[in-house]
Amino acid sequence: MKMLIHVLLLLILFSCGANSERDSGDVSPPEPEPEVNLPEVSSDELLEAVSGLRELSSFIVWQDGEILHELYTGNMNRNRPINIKSASKNIISSLIGIAVDHGYITDIDDTVSKYLPQYFNRINDPGKEQITIRHLLTMSSGLESTSFRNYGRWVAGNDWVAGALNGSMLHTPGERMRYSTGDTHILSALITEASGISTRAFAERYLFSPMNIRIGGWDREPAGYFFGGNNMAISPGALLDYGKLYLNGGVHNGQQLISAEWIEESLENHFERTSFNPRGHNYGYLWWNNTFAGHRAWFAWGYGGQYMFIIPELNAVVVLTGNPDSRAFGMNNRIYGLMDRAIVPFLVR
């Protein structure tokens, strides 16, 4: 665990190394992060600040082996599954790493067509033939996004993999990040075809069952593949355990579920200061990262306020879930503000 934290701290200091890619456009190199004078935040002040976010359904803060605080609203509790929306993309990242560890996937630089030839038999586009697993993990396939204004039309189709792959090629694979749940859904299909079992069965066998995590609902497309990167329900407690797994180098109860090498590679900056969010998050293999109150955090992020932050320097995990159906304006920025003003300062105490 200490070794992993040391590795992640090195990533904080030397993130965006020589092999990293950048989002397109004029992006200046990252500047040294200034020292931050943090306010002292008591337990009462922390809980008062978090309670001010009315859309929140759960909050857990864990550090150094213990839960320091947890808060739930309505009928929510630590073990009740909730739709974590796009925070489930991080689970897909883990499953790809596990598939590599177990030999189902040879290399993430393999082309997608190697594993899903039935779809490429219908495609006559050399650019699409170049798309690799790595490109999907960094959302740099070059395909038109299936998210945002295209989402409803995409999920109304009968075959979501074909719908994603049949989209226009807007740029060369690997050139830039373009957020698209279509990319991560293709990964789910790839896991199924490579392993010979459904993505859900694969996740239960290699990740969730060993951690005693129960999956709630998980949407499945008409063609049969489980949704890669959206509409999976797991509990706040499960998100906490998942974050601890990453802090612990992929080890749970003495069992290596994900290789430490995959975790390290996943958390590297493959795209910097993405334009997807005004705060300028960096992006790894479906993991976001940014600095909050002077401390680097890697996180899962889903619509409606579904977040799980790992903060290696502070040996901490923070879980927040919101109402998945909420359309509250500015929810994400309010959560980032809580991290800056209250949560991280409390952890530094």
C-alpha cells in the first residue's frame, strides 16, 4: 500500500510525462501548483457544509483505515445500491485491466476489430480499422460522440455497438479526447467476446464476488451486451471498497484482483486539461484527476452527483452520491467546491 501511494505521489509530481498525449487545441504545460493555506475545518463544519447540498443522497469520508463520517438522506444507506451513472466507466476500466491480467486480452494496443470482427465486416473505413482498445480507454477513438444531444437517438437503436461504430470519424484515433459512452460500451462488448461470458458475469467472477459486492440493476442493450459505462447500480459502501482497492494496489483481503501495474498505468495522464469541464480535468483510462485544495485526487464521476475520489497523499477515499434523476444546475461545481473548501481541508487536519 505504501509503495502504491509512493508511486501515485510520483505521478502527482511528474504527471504528463514524455509519453502522454494532450487534448487538441492550444494547451499550455501545467504550472507548478501553488501552496495552499487551508482553513481548519471541524467535523461539525464538514457535515454542515455537506448537508447544504440538498441533492446529495450519501456521503462517506474514509481515511487511514476508518470511516470518519457518513451521512445519508431519505431511504439511502451504506449498502443500498444506487445508479452510479457514468461512474461505472471506471469499473469498465478495471475489467479491461483484469482481462489483460488473465490473458483474455493480449494487448490494449490490439485493434478493436480483432475482438469484434462481426461488426467490422460491415465497415469499409480504414480509420475505424485503426481504433484500438487504448483509444477506447482514453475516449480518443475519433468516432462521433454518442453522448449529450446524440444519446437519446443512440440508445433508441437495436444495436448500440453498431450504432457507435457506424458514427462518423471526426478525427484520427488517438488525436484528441471526445467524451462518448459509445466508446466504453464497445469495451463492454469486447470484454464479453474476449472472455466468452457476459460483462456482468465477468465483473462478478473477477471483481465483485471476491469483494463481496452485490450489483443492483445494470442495463442491457437490445443486442444483449451489458451497458458499458452507464446505468449500473452499486452501493456507496461498494464504491468505498472499490476506492480502497485502488489505494491498496489492487489487493483486497490479500488477493490481487487488479495488477498494480494496470492501476498505475490507468491513473497516468493520457490527456491533459480536457475541455470537457471548465475546471480542466486530466484523463487516464476512464479515470479523471484534478487538484483540490492543493492535493491531487483521482475520481469516478457520474451524472447527478455520483462521485468517488481517491486521494493517495492523504490515504483517503471520499464517496458522494446524488439523485441520479436530478437536473440541479451546477451540481458538479458545487461538489468540487466542497472538496476545495471543506472535505480536503478536513482530511488535512
